[in-house]
Amino acid sequence: MSTMRFSAVQESLKRTPVKITEIARRSDLFGQNVFDQNTMRQSLTKDAFVAVMAAIDTGAKIDRGVADQIASSMKDWALSKGATHYTHWFQPLTGATAEKHDAFFETIGGGMAVEKFGGGQLVQQEPDASSFPNGGIRNTFEARGYTAWDPTSPAFIYGTTLCIPTVFVAYTGEALDYKTPLLRALQAVDHAAVDVAKYFDKNVKKVNASLGWEQEYFLIDSALAASRPDIVLTGRTLLGHAPAKGQQLDDHYFGSIPDRAMAFMMDLEMECMLLGIPVKTRHNEVAPNQFELAPIYEEANLAVDHNSLIMDIMDRVGDRHNFKVLMHEKPFAGVNGSGKHNNWSLSTDTGVNLLSPGKTPMSNLQFLTFFINTIKAVNDNEELVRSSIASASNDHRLGANEAPPAIISVFIGSQLTSVLEGLKEVTKGKLSPEEKTELKLNVVGKIPEILLDNTDRNRTSPFAFTGNKFEFRAVGSLANCAQPMTVLNSIIAKQLIAFKADVDVLISKKDMKKDDAIFNVLREYIISSERILFEGNGYGDAWEAEAKKRGLSNNKTTPQALKVQVAKSTIDLYESLGVMNKTEIEARHEIEVEEYTLRVQIEARVLGDIARNHVVPTALKYQNTLIENVKGLKDIYGAGFKKLAAEQLLLIEDISGHVAAINSGVTALINERKTANKIEDANKKAVAYCDKVKPLFDTIRYHCDKLELLIDDELWPLTKYRELLFTK
Ligand code: ADP
Ligand code: MG
């Protein structure tokens, strides 16, 4: 092992022993640093509280006087908790969160100072945001953007800063963040779902989308991670030979959580409790040093904020425990990557989960309505659903034969498959009383409340029904959930609006009873979305061929997958729902395409540097040792040296072969990059990076990894997979 690597490993072994102590009951800590409904009820005047609740429930505007009162209470609460600063906390289109801190402190003349925070500062702020990506929106329209409070996500204190969740929009109103379109999509699905839910219960006034995400991640010793330029700069390893032992024994998955990881998790969970993030589940994942964290599900907008927040906190808590938290979808070749399952459902203000089978035929008809409409929405928009999870890093997972494929399909389990088969046979037009009784008793009425085959049966499905919710499994671990949630809730909203229209037409024009109309429309939907249903192995080649026959898209790369984002159908969809306008859609697309190019570009540079500056010099050094050795043998043994130096001579040639291949690979990489960089059109440039630059990574890596196996371990400069993955 090289001295550098040795000292990194030593460093990691020197760390202080972990202490695992619980300091308080979690329920006591929960939400202590959140200005939540309970805190608001206690600290706001009645008028102010009512105004905030109306803003949360119906999106009502908060007037300036009330905003001042809220700000004042919020400030007092924050100061009492030791906060000194406040920030508008938002999610620009870079996948991270942004904040600019301002002190409450202000001077008031005469050598005096006070803590100040008014309604104006709560409701609206101008961040110095010229460097946030905006896809040209602000350049075209208006030089500045502003952030505005989102009362549906409560303010919280992190460290000594009061963080106020906000939207980030241009002065002309265009969204510059992830949150704004999400809020609009949630509103659209609320209205559309309420209208449909009213067929079954007139009392429904609001429908909330819920999200329960499951976050996978790796914990790598930070000293070891810091010794790898690829991990530091790209979040993943660009080279590294597979270790002799990987995940084949499943000993990590089924083993207990290592102490040090446990200490990290408990520290993280404490932070989450204070911030009101209801984390519930922790466990080892399949790959060595891979773990998962999941909260209790929440209203989708809040859940998205909590996921963004937790990704940030994980990083910080990781630092305290000398861990680098890798959230990349594929940090290591040859071992499992990470995802972020998005469990999604819709529930009413009357307490009904619309995707949960119920006790009566009527509640089951409601369940089937939402269930089948979801399937139809995914079927009709499968390519857009795929685009919502496209990123340079997720490309290593999707379609790479180990994670959900790049083909979107829906798994529903055998019990519901047979229910849909039954519904397909419903007679067209008005139903006879006998048929209706039969349907209610034996088809709809027989749906069990607990669906046995719908828990975790098909791990290969990108979109699976799991008993009382759908689980969108193809979301990347690094992603902001807002995007998949915006797409999903938008397509459902559009679908439910269409459903309502279809049913109402049958009722008014064909004089059908409501139930007859619903059965008729559902039957047509089942028939027209059958191609999306797939119960088999999503990883197999057979499915790729079958999916092609069914006309499903299979966009394996990000540039390909993103195209549909600017298709006319997408623009129509978003504009009709008021989620985004054409300018916003195109700006977002441009940002994503550019981000793809930049990520691949950075990786290409890093790989070239490591190959030329680390790998090749090390190989030559070792080769020289071998040459010296051969020369020495020749000096001693004369003509007989060849037999004695057989291995060395082979090694010398092998090394030269690999070095030559690396050299030509890196040269080609640089040339392809130069060619790509000259392309003006952002889409074409991304395609060049994808099709011409990226494929060269594999050859370069192949030869570097071969050298890793040949060269003296003591000389090898990069921390190896076995050290990264098996140091606990
Ligand atoms: P498991 O799949 O481990 O048996 P669950 O099915 O209860 O456990 O939950 C898995 C994930 O799905 C959890 O993160 C949970 O919060 C989430 N979840 C459960 N019900 C819903 C729902 N109605 N809406 C959204 N997410 C949900
Ligand atoms: Mg799950």
C-alpha cells in the first residue's frame, strides 16, 4: 500500500471510538425547532392563525398587516431558540438548496441596536441571485428574481438560522426553482381529484398528494474518500477494479448495522427529530457500506422539502463522523447503486386514502377509479415520466441492467390484474341490474383490503402498486423529488379532469346512472392502457423486445430522455393546468441539458487527469523496477536470464500495452471534448458528450483497472475498492 493510502487508512482507524447514547425521548424532541401549527396556534393572534391556515388550505393571500404579526411572532420564537439570522431557503434548479443569511440585528442610531424582522422580510425577499441557473428567463425578461414565503412548509431553525421555505420566481412570475411548479401541480391535482372524489362523497373538499421517499446512500470513510480525486470532484469512482469480495454473500444486507454507521444514523435522526422530519426506518442495503433511510410519509410539498433538507444535513452529520456520504446513483461499478423510491398516494380531507381498497363495493369503486386513472395517466405519459428522472448520474443506473429499466411500466400484482380482467368484460352502455349486482358483489366487492402480492414482490418494476400507494422506484438517489412529483401529479390531474368529463358526458348525453358511466369509462381506460402493465422481470432482454413491440419508449440516455420535455404535448399539458408556461418549460429543459453536458465534461477531465497523473506514472515506475530486475538477472545469469525473467518480461510488455491504450484513450477523449465544445446548440452538444465523449471512459477505465491488478500494491496511488467499501 502506498504511503499516502496507508496514512489515509491509518487516519481512518485512529478516529475516536463511537458512542451510542440516546439523550431524550424522540417524541419529546419532535418538531422543537419548527414553527409548526402547534407553535403558531400558541404564539399567533387568532386572526393571524386563521389567515395562515387559510393560506395553507386554500392558497389564500396573507395581507401585509397579518404578515407583520406573523413575522414578529416568528422572530420572537426564533430568538428564544438562539437564532441570530434568518434566510429564505429555496431550491434553485441545481439539485441543491440555496440560502443567503441576514442577521435580525439592526442598528437604530445612538449606539443602539435591536433585533428586527417584519412582514416584508418574511413574505418577499430579493436574493442576490444572479448566479442561479435560470435558462435565460431573467436575461430575457427582468434582471431580478425574488423569493416568497411558502406557508405550506413551516419555517425551521437550523444551527442559529431561521430558515423560511420559499419559492423563487422572476419578477415577471416565471418559476426559477423546483418548488413553484410543484405547488402548482399539487393544486391542480387537488382540484381535479376533489371533483372526482365527489362522485363518491360530497363532503370532500381537499385532496392532498402524499409522498414517502426512501433514500439510499453510501457511507465512506472521509479520509479514504478524500484520497480519491474522482469521489471528491464527481461523487463517484471513475475507475477502480472490483474487489475479490463484493456483495455476493449478502453479508452486509443481512448483517447488523455497524457501530460507526449507527452512531451517524442516530445523530442524524436527532437532527431530524428537532426539524420535524419524521424519520422512521434505517437499515443496511445490498452493497457493502450502503444504507437506507425512510420517514413516515407526508404531504408531498413538505416531504420534498424534508428530503432536500435531509440531504444537506446528512452531509454535515457525515462530516462530524468522518464519513463522506455518497448520494450518487452509481458510486462504484459492479456493486448496487442507490435510488430514492417515491411512494405516492392521494388522500382526502375526510381521511380516505384514495389508493387504498376499502370495505364496501362503493369505496372499492372509488379505489378502482383512482387506481385505473393513475395507470392510464402513466400509460399516456410514459415518456414524460421517464424524463422526470433523467440525469447524468441516474443514467448509470437506469437501463444499465441492474436497476429499474429505462422503460416505464406499471406492476399491479396478480389479484388486481384479475380484477381488471373482470372489468374489461363490462357490457358497453347501460348495465343490467344483474350485471351491476354481480360486479359489486363479485368483482369490486371482492377486492381484499390487504393485497397479498403487492408488498415488495417485483423489485424490477419502475412503478409498482404496493397495496395502498404507488411506488415510483426509478427516481435517482441524488435527485430532488420535486421533479418526478411535479410530473406525476400533473399527469394525474390532467387524467382526472378527462375522466370527469368522460363520465359526465355519459351521464348527460347517454342518460346513464353514475355507476354505469364510471364502469363504462374505466373499461375503456383499462383496454387503452394495457400496454403499460407488466408483471415480469424488468431487467431481462425479453422485456426490452416486448416493450418495443408495445410501443413503449426506452430512452437510455439523458439527452434522449429529456427531448419530450419540450414536446408540444408536454407544453399543452402544463399550460392547460397552469403548472408551467412555454418559457418556463423551455428554460428548465435548457438547464437540464446543460447540466448533463457539464457533468460529463467534469468527469471526462477528472478521468483524463487521474489516468495521466496517477496511473501512468505509477505504471512506469513499476515497469522501471521490473526492467532493473531483468537487467540484473541478465548480468548474473547471462543467456539463461530469459527463463528466470519470464514473468517480468511479460509484465513489462503488458504494462506498455495498457499504458499505450490509456494514452490513446485520453488523447481521443480530449479531442472529442474539443469537438463537442465547439457545438453551439445545447442539445447537440449534450448528444456529442453522451455518444462520443462518454463511451471513451470505458476503454480508459478498463486499462487502468488492469494495471491496478498488475502493479505493486505499495505503489498504487488510489485507495482501492476493497478499502473504500469494507472499511467500517
Ligand atoms: P414497507 O414497504 O417497508 O412494508 P410501507 O409500505 O408502510 O412499508 O411504507 C414504505 C414507504 O411508503 C414508507 O416510506 C412510507 O412512509 C411510505 N408510505 C406508506 N403509505 C403511504 C402513502 N399513503 N402515501 C405515500 N407514502 C406512503
Ligand atoms: Mg419500498
